[in-house]
Amino acid sequence: MYYIANFKMNLTYQETLAYATEHNDELEELAQDVANIVLCPSHESIALLCKLFDTTPVAIGAQDTSNHTKGSYTGQVSAQSLHQTGCTYCIVGHSERRMFNHEDNDEVAQKVERLLGFDITPIVCVGELSEEFEAGKTRQVLTMQLAPVIASLKALPGSQDKRILLAYEPVWSIGTGKMANTEHLGTMFAWLKEHLRDAPGTWQLLYGGSVNAENAAELKKIEHIDGFLIGKSSISFQNLKKIIK
Ligand code: PGA
């Protein structure tokens, strides 16, 4: 099972450092025992965390990367730079970036390509808005969000050997405490599995959106869920630990 902790902009540099140093041993133990743990701090803390967890099975991920390779792109961080820090995962297409930074599906596909070029595993986020869910358009939305990613993988040499994590996160579930029922999620994950059957690469499916210590056990029973993308509940190490256990 994958447990991706997305700290978003909730922890400062010093808070991230404190989290990592205080719980270094326990995180290492948890990762050894049961889980693929990936901590995703904001960019300024990535290199530091990569060093702190260097000799452990705990992996470090970024929350975003540039869709460009290199050049005059103020404020952006390239996949190559992430790779040089030791970062091995990167979230792309998170709904907060789609919403606040107008990231579109083509950009997401470009980012996936940049990341795979440096052996960074992309964590591609997809999900429908509340009104799209109500209108029964979830599959339609996910199909559109995934189409450019799948198309660019088909054109990318060697993509067959790559691993991609796909996080299905209903936007209306993120940070709200609201969640689709397990039946709906079961149907969606079975559909995603089928939808990706002929896409190049090895895909693993994550669920994200209000995952917490109370609902994790139930969610783990859903077929085809290989892990979780956890926002709010990952900020408290004790909550993250309960979810993993
Ligand atoms: P949440 O966030 O766990 O706070 O709902 C999930 C996410 O944004 O990835």
C-alpha cells in the first residue's frame, strides 16, 4: 500500500524539519513493515528531507514540477532539479493547482513526460467537481483528464516500463470531510482499472479526499485501491500512523 502525505502549504520549513526529525525512526519502521511512505513537502524542504531519509525506505516527493525542461521560467522547478535532490515522486494535476494555477490536462501530460525522463514516479491526480458528480459525469471527466496523459505515454519510448500512480480524488471530497460511498468508489476503481488496461506503463491506483484514521480501514477493503493520497490527516504524524496501521 502507498501512503502519500501531501503537506501542501500547511507546514513551514521549520515545521517540516521538526516533523521529519521527530518521527524519522517511526516513519522508517512503518515503511519497513507495511508501507510505501512518500512525504511530499513544499519545494524548499525537499532536498533537506531527501538527506534526512537518505538511508531509509521513506521516499520523498514534490507537490508539482514545471512542464518545461529548462529555461527562463521564474518560480518553476524542473524535473531534473528534483531528481538531483533525490526526490523520487511528484504530484501533478492536483485539483488545487488546476483550480488556482489553471493547470490543464495537456500541461499535466507534459509534466508526466518530464518526470519520467528523470525516473521520478508521477502521482497524477484526477477527479470531478461536485456538480459533475451530481450530474453523473464522473467517468466523462476522468476520461478527458486522462486522455492527453495516455496519448503522450503512447508516444514516449520506454513508457511501457514506467510506473505511474493515479490518484482519484473527487474534488468535493478534498479537505471537506465528505466522501462518496464505498459502493461508488468500488465501481469507480473497477472502471479505472479497466480504462487503463491498454495504457502503457504499470498503473497503481490511489484514493484521495478526506482520508482519515476513522475511514481508512473501510477504504482499504475496496478492490483495486493500492494506496492513499492524504492531505489534512498527514499533517499530524499520529493520524498518519493510525491510517497506516
Ligand atoms: P485531504 O486532501 O486529505 O485533506 O482531503 C487530499 C488531497 O488534497 O490530496
